[in-house]
Amino acid sequence: MFWTLELASYLEDAPWPATKDELIDYGIRSGAPIEVIENLQELEDEGDIYEGIDDIWPDYPSQDDFFFNEDEY
């Protein structure tokens, strides 16, 4: 499974919390690239509920990971 910020962006509006099957269905209906669907299919299917992209991609960068001062903009 290989995630990038671009691929993860296709799941920003996903119906969280969601199961693996719901995320795959959302990806297909929203026109996400095949790489997103393949990554979702590689998730272990134990009936888990995913609360957000962080549950799928633990290294997903948070707002704190960016080094800019928001007060300057």
C-alpha cells in the first residue's frame, strides 16, 4: 500500500466513520484513481470502522507538520 497526499486527498470528503467496503464504494462513485481503490482493497477486512484518514495512513501529515507561520498570511 502506497499513499501520497494527492491520493489521500480523494478521501477528504469520505463519509467518516466508514468501513472498508463503504470507503471502496465511495472511491468508485467519486471517481478516485485506481491506485486509491487498490490501496483501500489492501486494507485488512476485519469489520473495522475507520474514523479518518489517520486510521488508514498513520503517517498522514497533520497541520503541525508544515513549517509556516499562519499569522503571516
